[in-house]
Amino acid sequence: MTHDSVTAPGERTTVGPVLISARPYANYLTQFALTDADLLAGPVLDCPGGASDFAAEVRARGGQAVSVDPSYGLEAAELTAAIDAGRERVSTWTRTQPDRYSFDENGVWEHAPVWEATARRFLDDLARDRAEGTGHYRDALLPELPFADDSFALAVSGFLLFTYADQFDNAFHLAAVRELLRVAAEVRLHPLSDSSGVPYPDLDTLLGILSAEGVTARVLVVPGTSDPRENRTLVLTRG
Ligand SMILES: C[S@@+](CC[C@H](N)C(=O)[O-])C[C@H]1O[C@@H](n2cnc3c(N)ncnc32)[C@H](O)[C@@H]1O
């Protein structure tokens, strides 16, 4: 998809179909308002993990973390190509919205080299996991996760729910959140807007249904990571 061929400069558009992004561990700490210590308190789920090194970095610090993503069913070469294609697509798309994103002196989106390096760390860790059979990367799809109730102290879910509101309906969002809350005592979601910056329109309805089911919700204001304006994180806990 070539967004810049159909988009006037400055026009807000969404990034298009779901891509496999590679936000680094440091972005996760910021966007989910977490510290290293928080992540050592109990098992952590990253869903969707994409090509992030988050879980590998939690494990490197002595924690327990598992990543879930449907892309983990792909062979290494196919997965690498999909990650590269996603990064190129989002880089091209950012150039259509220069008021939202920053670029280096060569016009390269500032996060492109970071995502590339993060994806390399992820792919190395995935290869090691596959060779050793440690099961840190699970090929699965929301809204059905292959874990028992209460398997995790915390689940983090970034840049799938709300981000792709044009591709997933309200029923999917509700089922996915319920599933994350089934397997984890606390769930953190970020951001709460789609990729064009439009806040998820049915958030209040979603939270009303969850509240009736005993779920407590808090919205944190956090520094944005890829887009400085995407600064809200939802924290959900079961009653
Ligand atoms: C934009 S990436 C986010 C990855 C990571 N959280 C990050 O911030 O870099 C979205 C990911 O969602 C995955 N995905 C798509 N549909 C999914 C589903 N139904 N359940 C879980 N993950 C899904 C995609 O494969 C993709 O890797």
C-alpha cells in the first residue's frame, strides 16, 4: 500500500492494515507507565508482541515474560520480510503527516532505525527460543489465548486494540479485553486512539460493560512514544 500516492500532505489517515511493529523495551516502560521493578513482580504477557524485544528484555532482567502474536506462526524468512515491509510502510506513511512525526536530516522517520535494531534483537531471541523450545513466543490470536485463568500478574497490549478500530469491531474489542483479563490480574492498553489520532469512539460503552462485570478502570496520561500526542493508557483490574 502506498499511502503517499493517495494522500494530500498533512491529511490525517490511518496507517492501513495491521503491521508488525517493533517498539523497544524502553517505549513499553514509558507508554505503559511501568518500571523495571514492576515487571519483576510476576509473570507478564505481551499480546500482541509483534517484533518487540520487550519480553526478551524482561527475561534478561530476571523476569518471566511470554509474547503472543499470530505472526509467530511464520517461518523466519517470511517473518523478517513482513517486519521489514511493515516498517517501510509506516515510514512512508509518516512522511504524509510531518506535523505528527520527526525525521532525521536525511528525511528518515526517527523511529525507523530503532525499530530495525529492535526487530533484530527480537528475531535473534525468537531463533534461540525455537532452537531451545522454551515457548516464550506463542502463535495465537485474540480473543482466544492458550493460557489458564490467572496465568499472569500483568498483560500489556499495545497498538492493536483501539489502534485498528476500523478493522476490529466493538464485539472484538470487548471479547479481547475480557480474554486478557481472564489470563491476567491487570491489563494495560495503549494507545486509546487509532493511528490517525481519533480517540476510540466506544470507549465509554466498553468501560461501562466491564464496570458491570466488576472491572476497575483508570486512564493514565503518559508520554507518547511513536506519536507524542498518543498519550493515554488504560489500566484495567478485576474486582
Ligand atoms: C502494530 S503491532 C504491535 C506490536 C507491539 N505491541 C508493538 O507495539 O510494537 C500489531 C500486532 O498485532 C498482531 N495481531 C493482529 N491480529 C491479532 C489478534 N487478533 N490477536 C493478537 N495479535 C494480533 C499483528 O501480527 C502485529 O504483530
